[in-house]
Amino acid sequence: MAMEIEKFVEAKGRDEKIKEVRKKIDELGIEYLYLQFVSVTGKIMGKGIPADHWESVAKKGFQLVYGATVNLFTDRAGNYLGYGPEAAELVGIPEPETFMQLPWAPEIGRFYCTLFRNREERQDPGAYLTADCRGNLRRLHDDFQKKHKLQLRMGTEPEMMWLKFDENGKPRDGFSKPYCYHIDQFESLRPVSLQVIRYARRMGLDMIQGDHEDAPGQLELNWTFDDVLRNADRLTTYRQICAQVAREHGIFACFMSKPFMGVSASGCHHNMSLWTKGKDGFKPTGNDPKKLPGLKENYLYVSGGKNTFMPDTKDLQLPGKTGLKAIGGVVKHLQALTAIGCSTVNSYRRLWDTGFWAPVFSDWGYQNRTTGLRVSAPGRFEYRSVDSMVNPYLMGSALLAAMDDGLDNDLDPGEPEERNIYEAMAEGKKVRKLPMSLGEALDHLAGNKVVQRGLPGEMYRLYEEYKRDEFARFMSTVTEWDNELYMECLP
């Protein structure tokens, strides 16, 4: 039986795509290629090669140590996280259809890659690498679509902050004032936001709206929702764009959820819906369709089909029966899902800083920002316990696992909570809180086999090991707060 890596490389139509990329390389004057994948924390990793070697790497791939999927970081004891130096090397195979010229470096082309176990390994040679979060999402979504005949479509709202550097070269203060929706503050960042939008449209992001949010230097720029994998790729691309624009303007693009207390954090709400089969359509996003800087697949967006989250009764606020079952699964598993959506120690500063619309309760409602899940508009649910540090591939996979459980077991999300949840509690409602620390969230994830199905194979082990070490580092650190509170407290 052929290895999975060989089936992937020899897939029907792939040779034609490889030739199409060569034509683009020659047309655009591409000299160098970035071959990238995404680590368990959402960091972009990979290698670069001269464009002359495109055909060879497209067939054979490139090799890189397994530990690159875990950022090649060490734990508190100095041991490499996830994989030791004795581990084999993975093989990354670039996906021709993801080819894109970088608008800020037109001599460079970019690819996303699928990762495999090495062809020479004794165990599962050439198999899909389950440490590949992006590859996992594709395969889990394919399985979900075959099983339920439903596609997960996602739109994300990536808030982030633009910061100035202090005299020591450290990012510190927000570039603008914390005035939500003020056009004057939006205007102060216009050279930044417009450059982000130009690059994003060039790379296939159908930008639709943006605003200044209510933290210093905080912007939110949105693009059209799409298939969950393509949206995750676009969020990853958007982060790369922001980092580049920051370099060009001498400021810092901050995706840390809570750099400042007393103002809103940077969330990344996921608006989701399940649809029956639709059809991909081409959106040039401002490019000349005959002179695209990337292959056409970068500019595809799905539309059509039936949205199963739309109301199917006279109650225009109540989602359809299929949607309610899927959301029943998400509500049931909200506490474990928080370990994926709120993935850092800093994420929980957002939940503790009350009064800034952060979700802290494991419940759902209509337009209710105090719950972890809300109906934000007819036909879509907004998953709120997720911030701007999220790995969107893991989040998509975990949500698919929760919704699969809801559909399989007819899970009921319960009655929607229309009251402010704090008022409901004062009136006697018993509620489940979301975890209030990374350690607590990881405990919920450890006890939840359903959400773990969204982290298949080695992925759960790697994520657990990485994040437990992160939390242990935090708990074993003496901070300025410790010194100020305890240094002179006795006698």
C-alpha cells in the first residue's frame, strides 16, 4: 500500500498545479520561496529555498526536526518540548495551490505545507504527521463533512494593538487613545491600517470593515467569512501582514491578549455556522484577474447551500434544530474549549478584568456578551471565550469535535440567557464559570475526551506538555507584584 505522503504527492491534477506555479514564478520574477507551516501555538515556521528548486521540493519536500512543530523550545528543565534530539525529521510538502507572491517582497513566493512522518521511519512511515495542526484541521473537517454533510464556515474578528517603542526599544504604550469607534483615533493609524488592507487584498483577503476599538492603539479589521481552513490560513496571513507593516512604520504589532489592565483586551471572536454543500466562487479582491500575484485558489470563497443555524420556526432569534444540537455540544464542552481559545497565562487577565465585556460564564444567549457563546445575528453563533493569541487551526478542530458530539447525541444547549448573567445569578440562577486560569482550563481539557478528539494523535500530548510548562513557568516566577506586596509586609 502506498504511503500517505506518496498519495498526496501523486494526487490527480497536482502535476499541472506544479507547472502552473513554475509559470507564475517566471512571470513574477520570483527568486526565493518560503515553505511554511504552523506550530502548536500558531507560530509560523518553515524553511526557504531558491525558486530554481521548486519542482524538486514539490515532489520530495523538505526535512525539518519534529520539534519545530513545538517552536523548538525547551522546558523549565532545559529539555526540548515534545521531541528530543533523537527524534526523526518530518517531511513538509508544499501545496502548489497556496502559492502567493509577498506584496512587500515581490521577489519572494509563499506556500503553506502539509507535514508527514519521514519516509524511512520504522513506525507509520510517510504517514500524516499529527503534530501538524493545519493538516489535522483539513482531515477532521473532511471527515465531519462526509459524516454530517455539513461544512463549518468561520469568520474571525482579530483585535490587536499597535504599540510604540520606549527608549529601551521595548513595546509599551498604545499608538492611539482608547476611544472606541472614534474616527479621529482610527485616522491616526490610517497609514498603518490602509497598508494592512492593501497587502491583505493583494493576498486574497476580502476586507469588509474595520474600526478603532476601546484599548490604546487597538484596531479590528475584518474580512469575509469562509470555509474554516481557508479562514484560518487568512488569519495566519493577516498576522504576518501586520508584523510586516509594523516594521515598515517603526511600531509594534501586538497580539498579546491583555497588555494593559483597565481597558479591553484583544479578543478574536469566532462567528460560526454549519452549511449544506455550497459552491466556491472567485473574488479578485482588487487584483487584475488576468495578473494575479498568486494561484486562483487563494481568491476562492464559498457561498450558497443552506445555513442550518438559521431559524426554522417563527421565533427569529431561535436557531434551527441542527444548529441547536451543534451548539449544545459547544455549550457542554465550553470549559475544556477555553484551554484552546484562551491559550496563554495572559489570556486570563482578560477574564479577571471585569467590566470590559469579557465572557466569564459557560452559557449562551442572544446578543449577551457576558456569556461564552451568543447569537450575534440570525444564522450565526459568536464563540467569545477566545482571544487574539489563539491557534485558529486548533480552535476549528476542537469546535468541530464539540459540534460532532452535539449532533451525534442530540445535545440540548438549554434555554438561552437573555439577562445580564450577573443579574441572573442574583436572582438565583446556577451557572458554570469558565476556567479562570490556564492551569484550571488545562485540567478541564485533560478530563474531556471529546475535545481531545480535536487534537488527534500526538497533538494533545504536545499541547498539554507545552502549556503545562508555560503555566509552571508562570507559577515559579517572582514578579514585581510579589515584591511590592510581600517584601516589607513583615514584621
